[in-house]
Amino acid sequence: MAIGYKLLAEAYDPRELVRQAVRAEEAGFDFVEVSDHFLPWLPEHGHSPFAWSVLAAAAMRTERIGLATGVTCPFMRYHPAIVAQAAATTAVLADGRFSLGVGAGERLNEHVVGGGWPSVRVRHEMLREALEIIRLLWQGGSQSYAGKHLTLEDARLYDLPEVPPEIAVAISGPKSARIAAELGDAIFATEPKPELTQAYADAGGTGARYAEVPLAFARDERTGAESAHRLFRFGVLGWKVQADLPNVAGYDAATALVTPDHMRDEFACGRDVERFVEVTREFVDAGFDRVALVNAGTDVDGFFDFFEQELAEPIRELLGS
């Protein structure tokens, strides 16, 4: 059982993200995660720093808090050998506090290298091969691999942590759940669907179950809903749409009819502890035991104070931790 904080890499510059990681540790969070994007989702965002640099800096500025990618695609914009190296180095810098969150990617980020956008089936095949390569390199020694989609030639990682990082695989259904159970250590999701945790269990998965809880801390519900609309309206589109749109303009157009009132249905907006716990409970009841709070409000430090003083205890009671 653990409570995390999502660093919104699309909304803040890299120095501010590192500062927030430090502040999250001070406020008592157990881990922070950061998205690994090349482009932001919306024109209002205006940022998208290199996630691995942010994680490295955060590792050197913190002592206790866990660090994670939430999530990275390890096979298009990157070759999995590079992800294996980046994760191993980050784990060394963080003294073992790093977890590698991976997924099948979004066209938004992966199309930039000109490799096209494969079907879901092909992306799942590539994800499986990427995880096999990462696991292989983490064993040490010189390694090679010849897959249907990916290859590795005489590669070796020279700086490895004592214990390999945990791998959390983003899942959306039974197929990705099987990949998580076979090649991962945990799962990652953004919707409170019990069928996801059940699919993971049915596939033999026994690891941690990470989820992102949508919140928008503000002085009142209306202000929170407006902030959630400005920063996170893409989140109501559903994963199939989110995975396939190619650019910021596409997300802006796709969310043209989304209103702040729509955000109230998905997000806990304002500063009502009971409402925040209610939304978190949906994920706990669905079987998730690692909840990362996503604050789409703009008062970051106010939220950290609010968490420390009012929210942490009831959520920990909910988690049984």
C-alpha cells in the first residue's frame, strides 16, 4: 500500500518538477511518478522536458521517496537497450528507489521519429520483445537478441543496480495483462476498472497494482473543475482516442466540446476531503493498492499542505496502510 504524487511534466518546467518531487517527499508521499512525453497533450500545457533528466535530478535531491516513469514506451522513440540503460542508471542514482513504468505508447510521442504508428497488436508484440531485451540486459554480460520486430547486437550494461528495478506494465485489457504477468512485476492503470486487476490476477500476476487518481485541488469546486478542464480535459477522451491522436492540435480539437462540468464527473474538485477519499475509494475497491494522486489544480504548494494536514491520514486509512 502506498500513496504517490504525479508530476505533471506537461504543465511545469524541469526545475519546478524537481522542486515538486522534493516537496512531495517532505509532505509524506511514498513515491512520485513522471510521464515520459515528447509533446504535451494540450496547448495550455507549454512544457515537456526529458523525463530521465528530471528523474536523475530528483534522485540526487531526495533521500526516501520512490521514483517512477508513468509511463514510458520502450520500443519506438527509444530502443529498449536505451531504456534499460536509463532505468539502470536512475536506479543506481536513487539507491534502488526507482520503478520502471512502461506501456504500448501514444502516437503523440512516438510518431516524432518517423517510424509510423503500428496497430495495437503489433505494439503489444513490440512491448513484449522490448521487455525481454530489458530483462536480458539487466542480467549483465554481453547480450544479443533477434526478435520479430526488435534486435540487439552485442550489448552490455556496465552500471547496474544491486537489484533490478520493478517493472510496472500499463494495461488496458487481458492481452496487456498477460504481458504484465509474464514479463513485469506490477501493473499500471488510469481507470478504476476491477476487470483490469482481475485480468492481471487471472494471468497469474501477483505484484503491485498502480493507478492514477484524478483530483483538482482549489479553493472551491468550480475553480477546481475549471483548472481540471484547462489542464486535463484530454483525460475524458478514453484510452483508444488518447493513443491515436498525433499532435497537440488534435487533442485541442477532440476536446472542444468538453466542459468543466464534464470534469466534475471524473475529478474530485475543490478541497472536500470526503470527495477526494470517495474518488480514491473507487480505485481501491477496484483492486489497486498503489495510488498516485494527480493534481490538476494550479496551487501545487497548497495541495502539498492540504495533503500533509488533512488528506494523508484518511487515504492511508482507506488503503489500510
